[in-house]
Amino acid sequence: EGSGHPIWVSQIPVPWSPEMLKGKRVIVTGASTGIGEEMAYHLARMGSHILITARTESKLQKVVERCRELGAASAQYISGTMEDMAFAEHVVKEAQTSLGGLDMLILNHVGTSYFGYFDGDVGHVRKLLEINFLSYVAMTVSALPMLKESEGSIVVVSSMAGKVGFPFTVPYSATKFALDGFFSSLRQEFHIQNINVSITLCILGFIDTDRALRAAADVLLVPPAPRAECALEILKGGALRRRELYYRYGSTRLPLLLRDCAAELLDRLVRSRYRLDRIGTGQRRHPPAPPDRR
Ligand SMILES: NC(=O)c1ccc[n+]([C@@H]2O[C@H](COP(=O)([O-])OP(=O)(O)OC[C@H]3O[C@@H](n4cnc5c(N)ncnc54)[C@H](OP(=O)(O)O)[C@@H]3O)[C@@H](O)[C@H]2O)c1
């Protein structure tokens, strides 16, 4: 390896330090609320250059203001919808023009879906694939030249529901499985081509964001984990160039170990976490977003 160190030196785990993200240029999508918002605040405290995006401009403005107060090297936002691939690409181009490059691309946004039995709406599945999956692909493609240049990182926020079948979020689960297929395959090609851009897939359990609590707090038997801690773990995983990040570890990684040796047991374990008596048939528990917030 050009540095003159023996090869095993690169295998020694590096300890985490917030300094790792100081001065780094980072895009966080879906940062107007929830885990994305918390990631923006952590990055601000670490002194990063932050570019955030989501649809709701008024919320983004407030998050950016707070980031500046917390010590961000710089903070800015672009509002728009990830249903539009041209917008997804535009966000990345903005990093080029205003930050002169990119060190970390954090893909975190998700479109609104419902909580309940699959209702057969194919159009909704297609739309959700565009927002939760295709826009991730589009942003990655646009960002790759900058990330190759900086030897940077891609952080993809997924879920337990992207590793094992989950009931009541069928379209959402499908989009998260798609992310695993795309980014795990891409990581293989990066290794083969010696492209030094890391890809971290984040497997999250139930987190206490407003959206998740509204959708599932009364039907899930598991306690939610805190979003601020979750956000920090994601940033650490990305900075340390981990392949996958599990949060919380005990309630995500350990059950998933059963997937290949006792799949039916894992399926049953997943089902046992729901209060099935509280699930309505085809009922939309998750209020749809206002029609146009662009
Ligand atoms: N919370 C959990 O229990 C949990 C569990 C597993 C995985 N995760 C994953 O963690 C990530 C963050 O989740 P969260 O709970 O923090 O969600 P959240 O609070 O609902 O945040 C979602 C973000 O995406 C944005 N967004 C929604 N639709 C959009 C669109 N069409 N175009 C652009 N942006 C859009 C939202 O802002 P606007 O509405 O302003 O656009 C918001 O900033 C997601 O990838 C989710 O799948 C969460």
C-alpha cells in the first residue's frame, strides 16, 4: 500500500473520534425531522460542512440555523422532493458548486407509506421505490466522481425490515431490501476496481422518531431506541467505514443471526413483536402527507 506500511497495518481497527468528521463536506437527506435532523446536529458539533435536504423548507431553515449555532463549519439546505430524480441530482451538484466536493453522502429520507396489511396498491409501491430506492441510486451516481476524488463514504440508512420480512410495511420493506441488493453489489465492484469509497448499510430497529411512534408505538411490543444516539452511531459507522451498522446491536444483529439457520423461528420472533389485535384490515394508520409541500 503506497504508505510503506505492511498490509496488516490497514487491518487494525481505528478508534472513533469526532475529529474524523471535522471540516468534512456532508450531505444528509431527510434531515428536516427525525434521525436525519439529529445527524445534522451531531455533524454541526463536530464542525462539518453540512448540506441538508427534504421537502419542508420551514423546517430545514430551522435545522440550518441550529446547526450554525452548534458550530457547523457551514450549513445550508435545498428543499425539494426525491420523487424527482432531477432534484436528487441537483442536490449533489450543489455540493460541487458550493462546497467544492463531497466527503460523505448520507442517504436517509423515506417517503410516506402506510402501516397495515398490504392494500394491493401497485402505484404506491412504484412511487415508494422511486423515493426510497431510485433517488438513492441517482444521488450515488452523481456523487461518485466527487467521492472517488475524496476517497469518501456513502451511508445508506436501512432497517431490520430490509433484512427480514416484516408484516404491515410491505412496500417499505421491499424498498429497503432493494437498497441492500444495490449497495452490497456495488461494494463488491468497488473492491474489485480498487475504488476507495466506503459503503455503510445501517440496519436500524425501532427508533423513537415522531413518524415511527405515530405509526407503530401502540402496536409494537418493543421499546423504541433514542434517535440522537442512533444518529451518532450511524455517523460513527460511516466515519469508520464499516460495512454494516446495527442499532441497537442486541435487538437487530442477534435476531438476524437466525436468518440463515432458523428462518422460520426468526419469522415467528418478528411476528411476536406485534399486537395483532390492534392491526386493522387494510386500514391506513399512517396519515398520508399533504398532497404538495414542494
Ligand atoms: N424510526 C424508525 O423506527 C426507523 C426504523 C428503521 C429504519 N428507519 C430509517 O431511518 C431513516 C429516517 O427515519 P425517521 O424515522 O427519522 O423518519 P422521518 O422523521 O419521517 O424523516 C423522514 C425524512 O424524509 C423526508 N422526506 C419524506 N418524503 C420525502 C420526499 N418525497 N422527498 C424528500 N424528502 C422526503 C422528510 O421530510 P419532509 O417531509 O419535509 O420532506 C423527513 O426529513 C429512514 O430511512 C427510515 O427508513 C427508521
